[in-house]
Amino acid sequence: MKKRNKIIYWIFTCWLALGMVSTAVVQLMKLKDEVDMMTHLGYPVYFLTILGIWKLLGVLAILLPRLPILKEWAYAGFFFAMSGAAISHITMGDSLGETAPSLLLLVLTVISWYFRPAERKVGQPATGIPAMGL
């Protein structure tokens, strides 16, 4: 069961990382469609830069070993950003096609967080070494 959970973790975490990096790049490039969507949702365009940078940093935090507290913050940030995006789309009456990407990234976030190995959790020692916060 432990090996199965690690496989599930890495599959979903890799998809999560790929999704977050690809959307971060699009946001940092401020492509016209992304700017139009942000404006449609009522957010300032500079949010694209903030979201893009934080997504890239979050992916690094999740993929790098150790730093369990930082990982928890990254997962929380992904959860809030993706649930906020989904709620924003739903509130604006957008189609499922426009809402689905944020819902997919939200599901990937939750599954990756749930199946993360013990050494990636707060308060769990990594191979006998006391867990290090930040």
C-alpha cells in the first residue's frame, strides 16, 4: 500500500507541477486571453504577475525535499488560488469549459497533498533526521 501511495503521489504531483508551471508562464507572459479573462473576472491585471511568481515558487517548494512547513503553505496557496479561481468563474456565470482548469488543478492539489509521503509532512522525521521547518 505504501508503494502504491507513493506512485499516486508522484503522478498527481507531477501533473500538478506541470499545470501550475504552464499557467504561471502564461500569466507572466500576460497573453491577451489571460489579460481578458482577468479583466472579465474583475481582477487587476497585475494579479497575473503575483499569481505567476507564487505558482512557480509553490512548485519549487512542493518538489524540493524537506521544508515541510513551506510545502504546507504552498499547498494552501494552491488550494486558495484554485478554489478562488473556480468560485470567480462560477460567480461570473462562466461555462464549465472556463471553470474546469481551475477545478482540475484544485483536485490535483488535494490528491497530491493527501498522498504525500510522511517525510514531506509537518512533524514527520525524514529518515531519522528531525523535521526542519523553514
